[in-house]
Amino acid sequence: MTDNFKLDLTHRPRRLRRTASLRALVEETVLRPADFIAPLFVVEGQGRPEEIASMPGVFRLNLADVVKECRALHRLGVPAVALFPKLDPKLKDHEGTQALHEETLILRAVRAVKKAVPEMTLLTDVALDPYTTHGHDGVLTAAQDDVANDRTVGILAKMAVLQARAGVDLVAPSDMMDGRVGAIRRALDAAGFTGTGIMAYSAKFNSGYYGPFREAVGSAQAAGTRLLSKATYQLNPANRREAITEALLDEAEGADILMVKPAGLYLDIIRELRDATRKPVAAYQISGEYAQIHAAARLGWLDYARCRHESLLAIKRAGADMILTYFAKEMAALLKA
Ligand code: PBG
């Protein structure tokens, strides 16, 4: 009886999934090397690359190796890198003063890469967490019970100008202070850097998945182990409307690109922001998202290549125009081949 069961169907969507070539014809989302921004960690000295334990395949690189890596990424068609400094702990202090030194590591890295690979678009974080002993993204109030919003913004605006002067194409405020995008825009313009863009970490959530990154840059101390957590500035993962409000404020203050971070767990935010703005939307597939795929693949529980691809495809399908991802290099190599 079930053997000759027949449906009288006009629509059979499986028709277009029948062969590989039909499936290729109707594919809606395609990844390409130019979708990716590679985050790179820079460290002082001439040492060999140091692998980050919780991020297999990701290394802290000395200046010369960062330049080499940028050349390789450029050859593979990756258009941009985001540079992050791992500071010597001796250079950190309560106020993060090292962030405003002309010769600080990140500015030397920017100048070196710009000189060697001028075509590469360079991004740098504007936030104090790599520079402060407490690991917060800003300076603290006298009572040390909060990050001092306005005083922090004043420092960040100076930091952005230094980065622009060193050759950064897009400064990326990742601190989540109120009013920072507008202040940075005004400071850049006043210093003559009208062409330097702002990629705002607009919807940056207070995520547990930043753990491996904090190991990489040595900023783990804050992050909730002390009285003051990043929850007073980063978004509550429960809040969708507030995320869009933040992003639209950044747009109004002059952000050129709006970013959502993390990415894979926040696809609804990416989509909603895509529909709410005409600006480009970036998404940051963060360290914990990367670590999860690696860990499960090592245990033999997930297929590495498939899940890597699917994780990025989902972010692009949700509406991201560009993706910051630690998979950038290997994906570009794969897609270019
Ligand atoms: C710091 C910053 C963080 C990341 C990028 N910039 C972490 C944090 O807020 O502690 C996270 C990136 C990642 O996890 O890959 N402002």
C-alpha cells in the first residue's frame, strides 16, 4: 500500500536540489576571500611565533613576522587585518598610559605593515584593555567602582588620532563607552584625518566566549573576576532592541561600518541591523567561536572543514558584509584554490 503512495504535488522544491550543478545554480550565499578580515596578535621582540593554547593555529607574532603574515594574506586576497598588541605586563598601569606613546608596539606594527604592504587595509582597536593592569577597556573612577565614561572617551580620541597618524585605515572603538564614536570622529577631523574611517564595535555583547582572546592579549584579569565586570559597558546578551539602539547611535555619530560581536550566537542581531541601516555591517566571529570548533573537531565530534565553512556561511547569510575571523587565512587559501 505504501509502495505506490502518490502525492499530487505541483511544487516539489527538491527538484532544484537533485544535482550538484542545480544546487550551485540556486546557491544564495557564497564566501570569497574578500569577505574576511584577519585578526593578528603582535608581540614585542624577535621571538618565534607563540601559539595561543586555546586557539590552535593562531600565534602571537613579532613585528617582522606580522609583516610576513600580511604579505601572505594579501596574496591570498584577504583585504584587511585587525592588529592587536600583546603588551609586556611591565608596560601596563592603572591608566593604560602606554596606549598614548608614539612608540608603543601597535603603532610600530602599523607603520611597518603600511610600509611593506600598503594595499592592506589596517584596523586597530581603540580601547584600553591591552594597556591597563585591571584589564578594563577604560580608566576607572576615583572610587574604582565604574569605568569613567567621559574621561575614557577623551583618551580614546587621542589614541585614534595616533593610530590614524601611524597609517591605520579604520579605527575600531571596541570599548562600548557612550559617545565615543562622535568624539573620535571630531578628533580625527580636527587632526586632518578626514579620510580615516571608523568601524564601530556597535553591538558588542558581554560574552563568555571572549576567554581565549583575553589569554592571547593577557587582559583576562577584569572580565568578572573583580568587583567591576564588563557588564556595565558591554551589552547584555539578552537584549536585542538595546543592541540596535547602540548601533544606530554609532551610525548617527559618524561610524562608517557597524559591527556585531560575537557573530554566530547573534545572527538575529546581524539580520536586524542589516535591515535597520544602509551602512556596511561587519561581524566578529570571536575567539571562543573559533576555539569551540577546534575543540570539538579534535575530539572527533565535529567535521572541522564543514563546520568552519557553515559557521561563516551562516554569518554572511544573516547579513554581514564582512567577517572578522581567525579562519581568514585558511578560508582564503581554500576559496582561492
Ligand atoms: C577588547 C576586545 C575584545 C575582543 C576584541 N577586542 C575582548 C574583550 O572585550 O575583552 C574579543 C575578540 C575575541 O574574543 O576574539 N576591547
